[in-house]
Amino acid sequence: MLRHARSWLIGLFLASLAGHTSASWTINMSPGATEVSRSVFNLHMTIFWISVIIGAMVFGVMFWSMIMHRRAKGAVAAKFHENLTVEILWTVIPLLILIGMAIPATKTLIEIYDTEDADLDILVTGYQWRWQYNYMGEGVSFMSNMATPREQITNQQAKGEHYLLEVDEPLVVPTGQKIRFLITSADVIHSWWVPALAVKKDAIPGFINESWTRIDEPGIYRGQCTELCGRDHAFMPIVVEARTPEDFATWLAERKATAAAEAELTSKEWTLEELMERGQRVYTSTCVACHQANGEGMPPVFPSLKGSELVLNDIAAHIDVVVNGVPGTAMAAYGPQLSETDIAAVITYERNAWGNDTGDIVAPIDILNFKNGQ
Amino acid sequence: MSAVIDHHTDHAHGPAKGLMRWVLTTNHKDIGSMYLWFSFAMFLLGGTLAMVIRAELFQPGLQLVDPNFFNQMTTMHGLIMVFGAVMPAFVGLANWMVPLMIGAPDMALPRMNNFSFWLLPAAFGLLVSTLFMEGGAPNFGWTFYAPLSTTYGPQSTTFFIFAIHLAGISSIMGAINIIATILNMRAPGMTLMKMPMFAWTWLITAFLLIAVMPVLAGVVTMMLMDIHFGTSFFSAAGGGDPVLFQHVFWFFGHPEVYIMILPAFGAVSMIIPAFSRKPLFGYTSMVYATGAIAFLSFAVWAHHMFTVGIPLTGQLFFMYATMLIAVPTGVKVFNWATTMFRGSLSFEAPMLFAVAFVILFTIGGFSGLMLAIAPADYQYHDTYFVVAHFHYVLVPGAIFGIFASAYYWLPKWTGHMYDEVLAKTHFWMSFIGMNLAFFPMHFVGLAGMPRRIPDYNMMFANFNMVSSIGAFMFGATQLLFLYIVIKTIRGGKPAPAKPWDGAEGLEWTVPSPAPYHTFSTPPEVK
Amino acid sequence: MHDEGLSTGKLVKRLLLLVVGMFAFGFLLVPIYDVMCQAFGINGKTAGSAWQGSAQSVDLQREVRVQFLASNAEGMRWRFGPQDEEILMHPGETRTVHFLAHNPTDRVMVAQAIPSVAPSRAAAYFHKTECFCFTQQVLQPGESVEMPVRFIVDPALPKDVRRLTLAYTLFDVTERMAPSLGLTAMHSN
């Protein structure tokens, strides 16, 4: 029977070796893309091999006894027990091994804690259930939402290669520069983890945590939230896109221009007419398929907006539905998909079209505040 | 040891008849049996929830349950297994065996013993009822970190807190009882350093329980106050701190880990010598090692929190202290291996479980040592690597320890030998199922799969499927154990007073099944 | 039975006392933790009241960059941010910076700002002599306010710290504070 166990263990070992060729049989940590991640990988492998050697010795003794000292083979038990020298030896030797292990671990830890002299500061804020990135001092800030379509999650569509690990807007960073992350949360505790960078830090509401990285090569590095943060904990991935400093500078300039344009629209004083006109365009391109051009929808699946309680009364609830969607229904969350201006326009349109003459104006800044305040 | 066999079956205080025997019993054997049955029922319930988890994780995509329900499953699985299955099983074993081992007629506080058991069905009835409440059961993980469990918790959190209080009071009373029994009711001549290892490890465990269960009660009380009375212990908005929750919780939580393993250490330290027919290699060092582990367990809690951002000096302190725990744990493992060396080994079911315990627990210990290295922990923390680690110490650790104990003492409890072929089948199916379920979790964890997620990328799909198959196998096998136990109770080869030729201890000097009252006259221990 | 030790009654009493003691210890961990936090800057926590230390000599040889960050917690709809994103200062020097807050809603709201300093080991060297975070802020609908923080960076700040980040998170505590501030008349949303 023991032979069974052994052949099975050997089988598992061979299977894992064979698995090396296929990515989906990955059995080990990746060395990652930074100096720190490589140090961590080396620590991981060192302690692993120490464990393997000690394990081989201990299990060796056990298996030797199990094979050679069986009563069935006529083994007669020796009576020895209690030996102080042996006890001291197997206390002191492991202690020395551990001290040997603690030295490199301490060195790496000190390095990880050295957040000084960063070239770029990025504020990472966790929300239920997405990340916000703020390039400090650059005026660039955006939300990063999971981009995997719902149909893939519910198995109605084939899953893509980066299923659950893709976002609408990745965190773009330069290679070769020290990037400091300041990490916090707006609601519950999250944890920001990118395995290739060996950065994992909890995002704690009310407190700010620090971490840093310096990425060698351009590339896309994916990670996930690693602290249980509620229902959609599995669905708030992280994508870091490392570009060369030149490409990064270009990207940042473009992103600033877009942000400025958006901000201008957001801060602009809008009249009802302007919003209605823009809102109608958005409605026609985005909402009309379900809610129909006359706003009457197709009840009960797609509710009517004309004379609707929600549309006529509570503005905040209305904004909430459009920005966050209605879980379990066809109503998607448009917050991540449309600009603040478009959302404000379409909501204003819905509140004033088809005889819903509330006269309410919802300005882009209201949407922005709503999103920020969420 | 003199053969003190006291026959008291015709004693005036035989068991009462009917249901009230169990409701009002103060007999340590009855209460022990109830604890064991209760814990097995909870083991099956917690296991069923695990089957739901593994079924959802069988493939990528959401197939069976909503993510929120998935979170309720992981939370309830953890809570039920820790507080409902493992801890009561050890209390049950202690109730049955500690008086028999130390030559006491019963536990020191028999009426309290009854009460501490009957609190448990109340506690877990309450906890399980939350599954049917509006808003669902607790969904914040068994570690219930604030503010997810306070400001953002479901309505049922209050019931969860009350259930934890009840279970905690039960554990504390059980621990007081065990300490009082061990310290005050030993037979003449049974000095502390002559006590069987199981009594020793339970004595230390009981002190751990008394030290940390009140802290758990404190932390859930603080939660209750935050939720209902407007305090802000854990809410940053009111000047509190969510990280404080983690410190207080893990101040309880780490010793709790040892509470779940030390009694198994004790049982295995008795079973291995029995089936090696050779004394335990280092009894004294085993006792000291257990004490050292218990002592160190109070100084390592923040290794569960390496990623929350404690200062460098704190991080280093907790890293070194955690690595240090490997030393006494290593001493125990080396002692077990040396006990087997040059023995005369036979492999009945208790020995199979005990040997698997040593090997697989050691593997769990190695991954624990890896987790202690703080920089590496940044990569392991909250991934499936951690899930693999603690299932390796708890399933082949605590649970195999309980199975080994159950088979070892079943003849004493029932008066019948269990079916060895079925028991070996149970072992091999459990062993294979458990390794299939949990070994691949190391791989997906290292490859980057976070824990507590209902859905994952395809790169983790293969090993998750293997895990699920192993888990189903392990789960189904436990029904076989139920069958074996029932079969043994109902009949089978009559067991002699000492069914294991290498076994030592007072429990083997009384007939099998152990009479309702034993050691009414204390035995003489040389 | 043993007569060397305590009687069972006495033993149980002592154990119960230990239980009560440990329960109390659980609560005692709260102030212990606070003291530890302030001494070692765990979590980047800073003092909750004005610093009472004496004036310090300004270390003109050394410059420290201080960054200011502001963010809103869940449900907080104020616009909130620092006037300056960062300043350069000498350790020992007293500086004042302002944060701006605006309540865009149509109701009276109460906010509490929670400060946090990174790197956390610098928190113990960051002394605030005046801060809006010491009290709660009440803003009328549409009202704006400029809120000062006056602070000193201790010259004993470890030499390798060249940059400090002071981050405030603004929490909506309207509901919690409404009764005590007599704001019960407002409509809660």
C-alpha cells in the first residue's frame, strides 16, 4: 500500500514536470519583472529547497522505518529513547539554518520598505469594485474597471485569453523609473497585487500605505484584488502597462489633453437646451434599443421611462441606475462607459423628453460628484 | 501499572433511559460521545458547503451560485469547520479519554460539562439559521475583517456575533473543566511528567483557550458595539482603525490555530509509539516543545498581516518570531520519526492516519515556513497557496489526528473492533482525495490565483478541476466513515480491554466497552 | 485526588478570573494599540489633538518635501482638496497650508477628516499644532470653506526620509452626528 502512495506521488511529480510546457499547468511563481520580484523569487526558491532537503531527510527516515522495520518482516523494536544530545542537535541545527535564511530575507525586506526618491507618485484608491489611479501632480486621474463582458462570465460567450484580467483603462507607467504607489481605499479593505512586480499592499479606508516598483521591460502585467471586499471581489482586476519613458511621456501628454477637454466640458455651465440636444444623441446611440425612441420601452423586460417614478422623482436614484446599472437585469453600468457629460446629458434628456417635463438639469459635475462620492 | 479493572456496570448510577439520558447527563463518556457526534454532524455540514464551493470552482465562469452566496459559503465553511467540527471533536476526545487516561472517575465539573455541550447546538443552530435570513448569512470570510463585517455586513451579523459568543463560552467552560480535571483529579502517582501526551497537549491547549477565547469575545463585542451602539473601534470615520480589528482578531487567531492542532499532536504522540512498539523517543522534549509552541503563538500574530503596512521593525520581529516556531515544531516531527526508527511497525488504521498526519502536516509546516518569510509572503498572502497551507495543517493535521484517535479508541468506546478493511479504504480514499484536492492549490496560488473568488482565469482551470475532483472524493469518503462507526457500534468482533499490543496507558486497563463509571476507586500508578 | 494544589473551587475561580482578565485585555488592546501607533507611527496615524511640544530649532541644512493628498470615503459628496499639492520646508519650521472643502448637496452635512502620514515611520515626527481634523466640519448646502493645518516636522526625523505625504480621507458623519448637533430637522438621504 505504501508503494501505492509512492508511485502515485511520483506520478504527480511527473505530471507536474510535463506540465511545464503548458501555461495552464503552471506550478511555480514567476520571477517577475523587477529586481525586487527576482529577489523575492530567489528567497522563495531558497526556502523551498531548504524545505525539500529537510523533508527528504525526515521522510527518508520515516520511509526507511516503514519499509525495513515492519513487524510483518519480523522487526523487533529497539527500546532506546531520550537522548539529550540528539534533542539539542535537532534544535540548534534548524535554528542556524533559519538564521541563515533570515539574513537575505531581511535585506530584501529593507529594500521593499525603501520608498524614497521616487520619480513618479501614483495614488491607488480601491472602490467596491474597481481601482482608481491618480498620477499625483499631473492632474490625470481615472477609474479602471474590469472589461470582461458579462456574457463571458455567465458562459454565454467564449472566454477571452485575459478573462477577468482585463480592464477598460490600464495603469500606464514608465519603465526604468522608480514608481511609488500610495494605496488607500474609499470603502472596505482591498489589496492591490501585481504578481510580476511582487507588490501587494492592502488598501485600507482612512489610511495610506506605500509601496514601490521599478519595471525593467515594457510589457503588460496583470493582477487582482487579494483582500475579500464583498460580492465582486473576483471582478476588480489590475492591469499595469509599462512603456518606455518616451512612450509614457507621449501617453501622459495625450491623457492630459483628454482630461483637460473632459474637464472643460464637465466644468462648463450647461443650459437645458444644450444638454437636451447632446442627450438625445447619446440616447439614440446607447439607450434606444431597449427603452425605445418614444421612451416607453418594452415592459416588463425593458421598463418605460415615460412617466416613470424613478425618472420623475429622485435624481440621485436615477443617476445611480445609469451609472451603476441594475444587477441581475439587462441594465448595464454606464458609469465606466460614458463620459460624465454624456451621462448628465442623457439623464437630463430622459427627465425632460416625452412629456417628462421635470425641468431638472443634471450637470456633468453632478455625475462627477456622484462618482467621486460613491 | 497495576491492572485496576473496576466493574461498575451494576452500579446504582447506570445511564438513565430515553432522551433525558442525553439531555441531563453529567457522565463524561456520554458528553464525550455527544461532542463527537455533534462535531461529525458539523463536519458533514461544513463539508457540504465546501462541496458547493468546489462545484462552483470546477470550471471558470459563474455556473451555480451568485458571488455573494459563494462568499457566504466560504465564510460558513470556515466558521463551521473551525468552531463546530474541529474544536468540539477535540473537546469530545478529551471528555472521553482524559479521565480514563489519568485515572479519574469523571470530569471535575460534570454539570458544567453538560451545559458547555448544550450551548453548542444552540450556537450553531443560530449560526446556520442565518443562511435562511433575509440578506443572507455572513459573507465576509471566517476572519470577518472590519469594515466589511461591520459597516458593510449583512443584517445577520448580529446573530453571527451571538453565535460566536455562545460557542466561545462553551469552549471556555470546556477548557476550565479540562484544566481542573487534569490538575486535580489525577490518580495517585500520576505526576504531571508521567501524564500521557494527549493529556499534556490538552492541558496546554486549555490554557490557550482560556487566554484567547475571551479576546475573541472582546473583538466581536466591539463589532456589536460598532454596529449597534455608535462606537467606532474599527471605523476610521470615528477615529477608530480597521487594522486594530486585525491585530485583536489575530491575537486570538494565531493561538487558535495551535488550539486546533496541539491535541492532535498529543494523540499522534501516543499512537505512533503504540504501533511502533517502542516508547516515544523524547517525552520530555515533546512536552517542552508543546509549551514553546504555545508560548510563541502569542508573539507571531502579525504574520497574518504582512501586507497591511506595519513598520519595518515590526515586520522583522514577526518574521523572526514566526520562523522560530519552526524549531519546536521540528523537534516534534524529528521525535516522531525517531520513534518509528528501529521500531516494530504495523499499519492498522490509527497508525496509517498518524503517519499520514506526520508527513502531510510537515508539508503544511514547510509551506508555513515559506509564508513566514515576509518578502515572499507578499506573493503568497491571500492566494490559494495560503489555502493549500492551512488545509494541509488542518485536514491531514487536525482531522487526520481526529480520525486516528477515533480508530484508536473506537474499540474502547464501543466494545467492538472496527472493520479494518473498510477503515483502510477510508484512509486511502481520504489520503488520495485530500492530496488531490489541496496539493494543486499550491500551484494555482503560486501562479497568482487569489483566495475567496468564485471565478478565475483559464490559466488556473486545470488544477482547479483536479482540486474539485479530489474534494468530491474526500467528501464522499467521509460517509464511509459514518458507516464504519455505525457498523462498529452495532456489532463486530468483541474488543479486548487492550486491543493494541503496543498501547500504553490506564485507558486500556478498563474493559471494552468502558463501563459507564470507571475509576470510582483511583488506580495506583507506579 | 491530589491535595498538593488548589481545591477545584479555588482553581475554577482563578481560571474564571483569568477569563475575565483576558476579556478586559481584549479591550485594553485598544488604548495599547493607540499608544503603540503614536510611538511608532503604525498605520501613519498622527495625534488626534494639537501638539504641545516646545518650539524647535529650524534645521536650515535640510529640506523635506511634504505632499498633500485628499480623498473622499464612500458616500462623501463634498469637493475636497489641498490648496497646494506639495511644499518644501525645513524641519523645525512651522508652516500652514489650507485644504478647501465645498458641500455641493442641498443638505447640511457633517464631515470628519482622518489624517494619515506616509511613510508611516515618519508619522511620529509630524506635529500638527492646528488642524481641521481635530474637530468635525459642518457645511451648509452649497457652502465652501478653507481649512488650515499648521504643522512642524520634527528635526529628529530620520535622515533618510526626504519626503512626507499627508493624506486626509473625508468621511460623511452626518447621520452619526445629527442628533448631537441639532440637525435632526434636515432630511436624511
